[in-house]
Amino acid sequence: MLKNCKYYFYIFILVLLTIAQGNDIYDNSWALVIGINDYDAVQDLNYAVEDALAIKNMLINQYGFNRNNVRYLIDKEATQSNIKKELSNLMKNAGENDRVVFYFAGHGETAELGIDEGDIGFLMPSDAIAEDLYFTAIDMEELKRISKFSKAKHMLFLVDACYGGLAAVNTRSLSTNAPNYIDKITKENSRQVITAGGKDEKVLEKDEWEHSAFTKNLLSGLKDKKADQNQDGYITGSEIGIYLQEKVSFDTENYQTPQSRRLTTHEGEIIFLSELEPK
């Protein structure tokens, strides 16, 4: 009996130490969540608002995001000016030891550059005009600029839209077998972006899912912790990207393949640790 008491006492102490470690990763968490079904001048979508609502609730209820720090724009609220205003607020409010998540569910478009080869991707606000993307949409360079201006330690851009011209870089990530791996990736900065697919692909929604393929699997990866590939209790941005590439490609029969990149050369990782974060 005494041995059993000692055993449970040690387990209790270990849990407390682990919780303390998890809570030390961030001082605060911020999010901007956007979903647009109802467009002024382009084809409407069916489940983007439902996708955004599910992501918002998951961040608040499972990952400890303060409700006051999660901004939520849907349909007619999600104009170009309102989205830019909220992006600016994210940039100003997030501190050096904070985490930021940007989630967008809606249309994406791709435009060819003028005299240079290549493409540029745009997010389509509710008031966007397809024939005038520069003036009415939000180009991916805007997200890259926000990521550089912000002081936040970790930023993750989750874009449930397909387009080309991803403003990102390829870098080598730290090996999960490296000594003190978690300690290293949580201390280094990160700017990560995961998109639903490329420019010649379309976001797939199904009534049976009541979500898009991207968000359906994003929810299973985070909410159900299926993205935790090495089962260490920590879900990283890179693990989310790998999980989405595999599962979305399977669900759409390779019709849609998510893209995961970094916006800067920083090698840190955003961390999701639901069992250690306040409800």
C-alpha cells in the first residue's frame, strides 16, 4: 500500500512539472479566425463559416486561447479593410513570448506577375473583385510583412484556400532526435504557413464532412491529436503540415495537396499541447 502511495505521488509530481514546462512556452496566445461563405462578386462557398467556427472553438476550448484574444470575422464582416485592421492589431498586441494563429477559410486566387516570371497568391475577402485583385484582395506578401513586423515568438498561418505564388522559403528543420529538441524549437522564433493547395487546385468541400477536406483534417490532427507523429505529447507546426499533406491528399484522391513552408529562415516551431493548457 505504501509503495503504491509513493508511486502515485511521484506521478503527481511529474505531471505538475510537465504542466509547468508547458505553460512556460507562451505568455499569451492570439488568433484571427476568418470564414467567408457569402461573397459580393465571386462564387459563394458552403462550409467556410462552419470551418472557422470549429477552429475558433477548438483554440478557445482545447488550447487555452483567451476568448478576448481570438478575433472572429465571417461573411460581410470579413472585408479587406477589416481583415487588414485585425492583422495590424495582431502585430501590435502580440508580445515576444506569445503565439499567434491566423486562420482563413475562403477563396484564393493566383495572378501572374507582369515582367517577372512567376505568380502571386491572393486571399479573397468578402468584398473582393476577381478582376481587380491588387486593389480589393490581400496578397500573401502582406502576411509575410506582418510576420516580420510582429514581435511574437511563433506565428502559424493556416490558409484553407488554394493558390500559387506562395511567399515562402524552404529551410532545414531541426531533427526531432536532436538533444533538447523541444527546448530548442520552443525558444527559437518561427513563421510557418500551411495552405490547402496549389494554384491549379480547388478547395474540396463535402456535405458528408460538413467541412472542407483541409479543415476536416486540421481538426482531427489537433482536436483528436492525430498529428502528434512521434507521440511525445507536443504537436508542432511541421507535424501539422505533414499530417495535412497526407490526409487531405488521401481524402481528395490527390486532387488537392496542402503546401507547408516557412516565411522566414527561423527554425523554431509553434507548439500545441492541449492536455497541458488551461481549458
